[in-house]
Amino acid sequence: MLSEFDLIARYFTRPLRPGSAATLGVGDDCALLAPAAGMQLAISTDMLVEGRHFFAGADPALLGHKCLAVNLSDLAAMGARPLAFTLALALPAADEAWLAPFAQGMFALADLHGCELVGGDTTRGPLTVSITVFGEVPKEQALRRSNARVGDDIWVSGTLGEARLALAALAGELALDAASLAAAAPCLHAPAPRVALGLALRGVASAAIDISDGLAGDLGHILKQSGVGAVVDIDGLPAGPTLALQPPALQRAYCIAGGDDYELCFTAAPERRADVLAAARASATPVSRIGVIEAAPGLRLVDAAGRPCQLPMTSFDHFASP
Amino acid sequence: MLSEFDLIARYFTRPLRPGSAATLGVGDDCALLAPAAGMQLAISTDMLVEGRHFFAGADPALLGHKCLAVNLSDLAAMGARPLAFTLALALPAADEAWLAPFAQGMFALADLHGCELVGGDTTRGPLTVSITVFGEVPKEQALRRSNARVGDDIWVSGTLGEARLALAALAGELALDAASLAAAAPCLHAPAPRVALGLALRGVASAAIDISDGLAGDLGHILKQSGVGAVVDIDGLPAGPTLALQPPALQRAYCIAGGDDYELCFTAAPERRADVLAAARASATPVSRIGVIEAAPGLRLVDAAGRPCQLPMTSFDHFASP
């Protein structure tokens, strides 16, 4: 049986890259990290629990990817460049057949974004992955939730609802043919954090958030913290390609309150439309304009004809009754 | 039932202090934090799991204290001043009778050290507390594990083995009268991280670590990373006051391989003895000189008469077979 220290040495210890923001990584009481001059650190934490955020028996390589991806998505929503992360991992057993692909999936995404593992903790326990991620962003350029202004356009990146569709099929909530499930599942299991778009939106977007609990709920955080409201064209939302083949009511529901999208929802002044589209092109990320910020509080949905539209828009709540 | 967002708002959201190193705390995609000029961030993560690191039904106020204390202890061992922390919390239910004292115990210790909660994540799941803590330390002054030199003295702060004695009594491994258990239990449940000593040892100690898994194992990390060995007088170890009333063999065993001590073990050149004692006085922290760094690898224990001494010195390993 692999010991705790062997486990860390074998799977989670790699030399720091030359030019790293970290001057000390895994293996001491603390890691040491300094942002570059004029930069501040953006810090976010997400914890994923087996049976809650992912199915028991989930593919470890995809899980390693996703646990880091959801954290990188928070950096993206802040316009921060990834630097480093720590990993706290509770495992039922030191199973190398699980650890090797988990580490591989996690490091493949980390390397793609130049994000180094600098510390962590491993323990025995119910499978739980808690990552804290560090990025850097120039002072005063972070994309906060609180800065949306009346008249701003509302945008989303990529497409919505595809992860929720895959989850529904896997949980037996609806029937989906194998080819459709195979097409939708990567959105659920291996989301691509919109880091490049977040960086390109510095100085362009007025506010941003990543969509993890559903568009309505997450846009709601921007509205509340900015003290504004919004109108959104529900039929203009970019449904994912598999979801777009489903009945219109399901498309609407999963676009507005799906969850696990890991797209960016952001606002920008209308005179910045060309800059938003340039940022999208520069980061090779599609964006859609979905609504407008208004003074009256609350989120109002309208259909293609501009008629008000009622939809359940409950955001995902981990402590809600099932 | 409290929602996830109400829970965060009610128990884990407080305004940032004026002059805080953080410019943005709980409530956005990321917190924003910058160390002062010339400083680097020291970062550490510890995850505590119910049934593994603490008993089911543990007092929530003490648990809140301890989860932060073990992280602050890592900052202390680096000579870093606490700035901020993030909290990822998996809970079986949003139970306010548990949350209120947990938050109270955690914030009481946080306030004592000027350490602010700047972000986190809450989810439903088996009770698990994962904290990442941030401190600052001047560049080149961090107390690493790798810098012990042949001839250095070896020191420990406070006393050893008291937490292990309390754990043994609570786990039914040995009988302890109620008064003795009451005296020893605070060392297990509410350790005081040696932050002030760690700060005072900047520029004085050559290497440092905090003792969480037992003296032999943790000193062993210093020896291995510094490429040296050590001789330690096992009868000169500072047994805790309750442990000191137990049989000598138990005293030795729990001092050398107890665990949960959260004292500092550090090395310093012999010509710095007066400086070490001054640091101890300045931080109101007792210290004991327990041995000497030698060139030959490995840890050698000797008794009061200088005779070699064999003791099981296995460090705690979360993945060892029970």
C-alpha cells in the first residue's frame, strides 16, 4: 500500500517551471508565491464531493480535469491569469489505478493554462476534492460582479444547457439516444474554462461571472450586487447543439437554469460591442448578446416576440430539499 | 431550511477590515489579495475529515478553532504573518445549531491573528473542512525545511505528547482520570498555533517545521530535505504536564511520535542560542533544546546517559493499514 508521503511524491510533486510565480512548491510547510509588480492575486476555492458533484465511480481522468476546470472558470470570470493551485484530497484508499489518471487529467489541464500545483493535503476519507486556485490580475482591472450599469448589453460565451442535458440523461430524468449523449457528455465531464476570453475582456466588460449554478441564478448575482435589473430574450439564448434538437420548453429550461455550464456571463456598454467581438475573436470563443441591463430590479424574461415569459428560475442550492 | 447563499451570508460574510491585505472578500468569483511590497505569500492547505481527524459529534466551536489552528501552525513554521484564509465546507445539513458555534470558534481565533476569511465554498456532503491560509513573509526570510546545518541546535516549543495522551484516553487506549483528561484535552481540541514564535525566529532559525504527525517524523522531514542527520536526547524532551505523570515509556513514545502537537521544531546555529531565547521571551513561548544536527543521515535517539535508544518512531500516515 502506498503511504501518504509516497503518494504525494509519486503523483503530485513536480519541479517548478523556470520563471514560475512560485519560489517554493510542494514539500514544505507552505508554498511561497508572489504576484508580479502591480498585480494582485485572485483566489478562489471549490470543493467537489462524490455523489453530489459527480457520480460514484466517475472516470478519474475526467474528474481531475473537471475539479481544476471549475476553479479556473472562477479565475476566467475575474479576468485573472492562472498561476498556481493547491489540492486537498480525501480518498477512500491510496488506489494507484485511480490516482494515476486523476493526476494525469488534472495536470493536462494545468499545463494548458500554465497553472502549477504548489501544495496540498491528502487524507483518507469520503472522496472529496478541494482546490484553491491563484491567478493574477492588474490592480483595478478585475472583472467584478458589482459594476454592471443600466444600458449595458448582457453577453454569454459558448452555449448553454448541454451539461444539464447530459446530466438529465445520465440520471434517468429523460431518454437520450447514445449518439446525443456522447455529444453532450463532454460539456458535463470536461468543461473548458474560458480563461482566454476572461483575459481578453479586461478593460472591456463592466461585470462578469461564470455560470455554474444556471444563468438566471448567476446573472442574478450580478444584478443584485450591481443594484440593477435585466431583461433577457429567452429565445435568443445559445442552446447547445444537442439541446437544440430537444423540445423548446426543455431548451428554455436548461438554458436559463441548467447548471454546470462554466461559460462566462458578462456585461459591457453598448459602445463596446466591437471590442467584445474582438475579444471573442482573439480568444476563439463564441459570444452571444442575450439582453440588456435595466434600472428596475429583478430579471425579466421575454420571448422572441418580446412578450413576458414565466419560467421557474431556481438556482442550484446544495442545501435545498430534494 | 437555510439556503446555501443564506448560510454564507449569515455565518461567513463579514466586512473587510480597514488596511486589509484583501481588496475583495467573500461574494465574488474570486477574492483579491496583494502582499505588501517586498513580501511573498506563504500558502498552506489542510483538510480535516470527520471520523478521521476528529470524532463524530465533535464540539463545533472547538472544531472551528482547530481547523484554522492547524493551518496557522503551518504559517508559523514558515515565519509568515497570517493575512487571510478560504474555507471549503461540506456539511450533512445546514444546521444552524452547528454552524453558529463553528463560525464563532473559527472567527475568534482568526481575529486573534488578524486573519480574514476572504472566500470559500459550501456544499452538502460528509462533514469535511478544508482551509487554505495565506500569510506574508519577506523574500529570503521564510523558514524552510531544507536549511539545517551540521552543528545546529535542535529546539522544540512548548510541550509534547499531551494531545496524544488525550486522544488515547478518548479512544479508550488507556485509562485516564477525569481531571487529567480535562487538563490534557485542550491540547488536542484547541491547539494554540505558535505564530508569534515563528515571526520572532525570522533570521534566527535555520530551518523549521510544525509538529503535526509526531516529532520523529516531522524532524525527519527537516533532516531529509537538509541532507543531514540528528541526535536527540529522548529524556530531555518536554513532556506535557499530564503526560509527565505517566510511566516513562509512555512519555517517550508520545513525545517522539505522538502527533497533533502543533509545536514548532526548529534548528539554529549554537551561536544563536541567546537570540533563540530572546525570541522565546518576546513571544512568551517556552522552548527546549533537544538535540544537535549531525552529518550522518538519520535520527539517533539517546537516553539521559547518552546511550542509544530504540523506539518505534513511525510518523502518522493516513493511508497506513490500521
